[in-house]
Amino acid sequence: MDHNDLRIGDAEREQTMAALREHFAQGRLTHEELDERLDRALASKTVRDLSQVTADLPGSSPAYAPPQQVPQFDRDAWREAMRAHRHQMQAMRHSQAGRPWHDHSRRNRHGHRGPGPFLPFLIVFGVLGMVFGIGFFKILLAVFLVATVANLVHRRFHYRG
């Protein structure tokens, strides 16, 4: 199929109409010629129709450029790229061979294990609540104990060696 027989869209028509308006502004077209050519541009269906609208104007390039040549697939370059990728992935795997996937130590921001400094206070308040009968502290201690047991069970089953 010839390139000039390809159908055009609104974007190509708009480009041509903008070029026509520019030629009118520079004095190359009269108002009547501009109206006539704008009507022809709007009625154009193919590249050939659209290029005839601006054919006699200086610097008129086709509003629809021919499609660029698609580069051919280079099988050897692709194979070389894949070989380099596999080599890079293999080197990365070897560099990480001794590292564990998960850090089981779970250290906090101070560098030591455990839930943090609030645990002793929680235990003290829980014991005081049990001794003096304050209900809020009893509930707080029960929630803490349930969370601790759930965390231990989770770690036991999640981090199996």
C-alpha cells in the first residue's frame, strides 16, 4: 500500500490547519484562500488529500510524516544481552549465598532484643492492679499476655529452620 493512501486523523488535520493559519498570518494567503484550504483540510481523508492543500506553499512539509523504519531484530545482540544478564544474576546470587533471607534477631532501635523498656512498667502496673484490685490494669495485663503468647506461636511456626 502506498504511503499517500493512508488515512489521516484529527491530529494531522490540526497540524495542517495550524500551518495554513501561519501562512495567512505571514501574508501568503488571502482570507478567502484560507477559508477554502481549511475546508479542504477538514474534508481530507488521506495523506495525499492533505498534502495537496499545502503543496504550493513554501516550506510545506507533509502533515503526516511517513512511518519510520522499524529496526530489525538483532538476535545476536539479544543473546549477548541475555548472557550478560544471567552472568550478573549469578554473581549476585553468589555474593548473597551466605546471608540469611530473614534476620531472626529482631533487634530494636537500641540494639538489643526484646519488646522495649515499657515491658517492666507494664508488669509492675499489672501486679499492682492485681494486688489493689484495679480493673483497668488487669485487662491491660491480660491483653499483654495474650499478645505475647500469640507472638511466640507465630515466631515458632513462621521461622522454622
